[in-house]
Amino acid sequence: MKYSKDLLKRRKKSKIGIAFGVFFIVIAISLAPVRLLVEGSVSGYDWAYTIIFLLNGLTQLMAGLGYSIDKLIGKAFIEIDNQVIRIKISAFGKEQSVSWDKINSIEYRPNKFIVTKKDNTQLVLSISKLEYPVIQEIKNTIREIAKKKKISLYGGI
């Protein structure tokens, strides 16, 4: 059995997000020429504002088109198969993984799995940021694989 889920899925398009993105890009593009006409020169301060408005416009436009900004920075996923459990909840978070061969027992508590390894160390797999249906899918997958591998389960898995 294998369970895999990309947590940085594509979002719905937003007309307001697209409008804000275009608005900020237009401001960024017109800021320098307007300053040049009014004052005769463009200062470093104006260039900084132009860059900030341009970056803000691009991120708003991307979000409005349905692209996840976090996907540019990193990955967030859940992968559970017969060899390993791998969880990375956010693009900035640290990946946690444990091999099924090293697991002695798994306990479910609200918002986390406590994995006790055969060397008596524990690994806490936090799932607090996940939606309820995803948590249920993870619990079902872990239950099925743990049964096959004869691993003890506690806490309502």
C-alpha cells in the first residue's frame, strides 16, 4: 500500500488577486517615469519602492492565477509506503522520516503520531496543520501497513 499527498496543491483562481497583481505591476512600471517627469530624477528610494511594488504585484498575480508561492520555495508532502513514512508539513519545515523496520510501536494523539523505535527513542510526527480528512487517510494507511508488519498501535489508530 502506498499513500502520497502533495500539500502545496494548486489553488483556485481569484479575479481579485489577479486585479491586485496587475494594479501593483502597473504602479511599479509607472513609478519611475512619473518621478522622472515630476522631479527630473529618480532616487534610489524610488527604485526600492519600484522593486517592492513589482515583487508584490508578481506574487499577487501568481496567487490570483492559482499558483502556490510556497511551491517556489520548497515542498510539503506526505509519503507512506511499505518501507518508510516521510512527512514534511510546510515548505519551510523539516522533513521527518522513519523506516518501518525501525518502528516498535505507533501511538496516535490529537495532532501527532508518537513513533517508538526499536532502540526506545521516540519520534513525534506533528500533523497539526492538516485537515481532518487527510489525517483520517494517514491513520488508515498506517493502520493497514502496521497490521501487515505486526507493529503495535495505540490511541485509536
